[in-house]
Amino acid sequence: MAITVAVVAVAVAVHVTMVFLHVAPDNTVSRQHSDAVDDYVLPEFEQNWKLFAPNPLQQNVAVHARAAVTKDDGNTETTGWVNLTALDGAAVRGNPAPSHTQQNELRRAWEFYANYHDDKSRPVGLRGRLSEQYMKRIVMRRFGTRLNGGSVERIQLRSAITPVKPPPWSQERMDLRTKYAVQPWWPVTSADLPGSDS
């Protein structure tokens, strides 16, 4: 019994320490152990304080995808845009206990991608290339290898950014039209397919 209590106490102490180091202001300890802290905290225990920040998020970002497919008769077709963010929202809505992955996988993957690509959609370093692979795997897991009666050969993503309407009492005026940022076409390889270990 004493050993169990001790193990639980140590586990709780480690958890609280790791989460504290993740959310605490930058300091010597958190900088020195940032990789270990991030590996432990992300993604399941992440704390996102943007809602309470001095400048909270003021836009909704949706991720859309489409595919170029080759039919069995050799003809090619480009599918319409699929709003992956809306599909995630529909899956979570009404679910009393949605998983953290259901709520955040696509959003976090897109943030990762956007943070490591320049304004011409070129990857920045290794993380940029990894973010592309991650996004391709997410889309291919949702689309599958066959779509609209054909084999998926290439995929394309775009973001749809819509500003949040100011509250009625605000004097702020803004353009509320959705702006799209279309990314280049990506060929699909065996490494991008569901179940791939490479």
C-alpha cells in the first residue's frame, strides 16, 4: 500500500511540475528541459491561454482539401473542396466527451504547417518538410486511397480565414469576407497512405 501511494505521489508531482514548466514564463529550467517538457505535455495536456491573452484570436481558420484522382479507365478528375474543419466540428458537436485528438489534431497540424512555411508556401527547414508529411497523412487517412471511383494521386490544401464579427457595441469595422490561401499540389506516395510505418 505504501509503495502504491509513493508511486502515485511521484507521478502526480512529475505531472504538476511538467505542466507548470510548460505554462510558466520562460526561465532557465524550462529552457534547459524544453524538449522533455514538450514531449510530456503535448498534445494531451496542453494549456492554451490565447482566449485570455491581451489580443485573443479574432479569426476562424478552416482547412479544406481536395484530390486529383485517376479513374480505372485512365481519365483524371479533380474532386471538390472538402471542409475538413467542418467535418471535425460536426463529429465533436453533441459528443459529451470528445477526445483531445478529435478536437485539435487538424487545427494543431495546420498551425504547425503554417508556422514552418514562408509566404510563398515553401517549407522552412526540417520542420517544414515534416509538417507537410503530417498534413498529407491526416488528409489521406480521411480520404483513403480511393475517392470518387478513382485512385488518389495528388492532394491540395487551402485555408479559409474568416474574421470574427465584432460585438454589437464595438465601433470597429472590418472586412468579414473569407480569404483563401491555396497551397501547391502534393503527390501522394506510399509513405502518406494509412497504415504506413515509414
